[in-house]
Amino acid sequence: MKVTYYGHACFSVQVAGKTLLFDPFISPNALANAIDITTIAADYILLSHGHEDHVADAEMIARRTGAMIIGNFEVVSWFAKKGLAKLHPLNTGGAFAFDFGRVKFVNALHSSSMPDGSYGGAPGGFVVETKAGNFYYSGDTALTLDMNLIGEATKLNFAALCIGDNFTMGVEDAIKAADFIRCDHILGVHYDTFPPIVIDHAEAISKFREAEKYLHLLSIGAAHEF
């Protein structure tokens, strides 16, 4: 599985001949100004919740690529009102088999509202199971014991975990989350974009290494094979 990082909590995964794009917040992100969103491929756009720093570019990319948007019922309904038709709603605990694999929408402890202030439903994360491998994206969340259920049910190749603290888990809680989900290779997301979530990269990598885990902090635009 080839993973490309686009800054903040946005990344894509190429699997089963499809490109899955998660939480596109690129054009408003000053750290990602070298990324041209008109060149980003997407067959599916998966949205963990409705905050602007996770959905800002979703409509534009969906219209250009024809990608299907996957998210909770309220998020998907919000995009439906904008005239988008390729949509698939999920809700917490629910799963669906797509042509690339199975997606389960799992619990996240956070808040959610749409960019216009309307209700964004329950936030979540995604467990994606494919023939090429499996991965978990936490979305914006606190550490929860529910993560143990993911580790019990699914053998993961990697997990994308928020590590920026302040609004989400920080590094220490993300290490505990990695234990809960039984995954040693972690893609760090949701860090550095805003002053309250700037992290010390070397310190974060060292703390994961001490826990015998690998924290991958990709440069924006860089790719990695998991």
C-alpha cells in the first residue's frame, strides 16, 4: 500500500487499483502550499468528521475527480445539499464492502460541526481491510479503550494516528493507542499545522522508538510503502 501525505490529517492510500483520500485540508494549509490540489487523484474521499480542517477541499476534489465521499450520515447529507450525488453514509460501528475492500466507521472521541456551523454528527475513524493489507485511521480523537477492539479484530499493516496534542491525542497517548491496536508502524497526522499542535519531531520519534514502535513523519508530498 502506497501512502502519500498531504499535510495536517490528509493522506492518500493506493490499494486495489484505487486511491483513497482522507480528510482533504490542503489549499488552506500554509504548510502545504507546494501541493497542487488539481493534480490529486481520488476514487474515494473518506471524511472522519465535519471540521473545516478535514473537509475544506473535499467538494472541489470530488467534483473534479468524480470520487465518492464516505462519511457519517450528517457529513454526507451536508455534501448532498451541495449537489454531490456519489455519496455513501456510514454510522458508528457500521461497515460496508466497497470494490477495494471493507470499511468500518469506528468510534472517535472528539467534536464535529460543519464549516457553516451546522451539526456534523458523531466523529469517527476508519478501519480499512483489503486483500493487500489493512490499516486504521483514527481521525481526531482522544485515547479510548475502544481501540482495543480494533486490535482484537484486525491485523494492521499500519495506523494513522493523531499526535499533535491540544485538540487530539498527543505522542504519549498515541503510543498507548498503538499498543491497544497492536500496531508497530504509525503514520503521524494532525501535527505542526497550527501553533498549539507543533511537536518536536526528534523527541516524538525517540519516544516511539523507546516503546519499540516506528513513527513515520512524512514530509508533505512524500510517499511511503507499508
